[in-house]
Amino acid sequence: MEMQFHRFFNTHTIYVIINEKIYKLNRKDLSREEVNELPKNSMENPIMVLNKCQFDMAKVYLLNIQNPFRISLYTAELYNKIGFLSDDELEIYKNELEQFEHDSFML
């Protein structure tokens, strides 16, 4: 599963929900701007909403090094930028991924 934020930015405004707060993502650097409410989705103003609670339920699966469908390091870094992965979680995943790739190469 690759999260292609930049592709969706071409057609949608992306919002994230973290701890019951709503943020609009900045197209250029994925920084967040808190907003009071989600706008209505329409043909003229399409939106995409990502909810951290939903990501948290899938996180163990997505960050499992043995999983052939694990997210890439690039995607993990994007999730970190938007606040879905902590710096510690990203660092642990990065280290585990590097070790896994090293061990696989040594076989």
C-alpha cells in the first residue's frame, strides 16, 4: 500500500483527523493547518479524509517487516510528517527495515 499524497493533491483537498482535531494538509510540505470543520465534499471541491484512528488499527500490519505488503520507508516518512507515526516509531521501522534488507542481501 503506497500512500500517494501528491497524486491526490492534484484532484482533492486532503484533511486528516488526529485526536478529534481536523487539519487541512498543505500541498507543498504536508504541514497541517487546524480547521473547525470539514467542508462538504462536492464535484467542485472534492476532499479526502484520513483518520489516524483507522491508521492505528492497521499500523501493526503495515509496519510488519515480514509483511510483503508493508509500507515503504518513503510512505512511513510521509505518515510521520502528517502525524500518524511518531518519530520513535519511524526510527524503529527504519532500523528494522534496514536490518531486514541487510539480512536478506546476505542470504
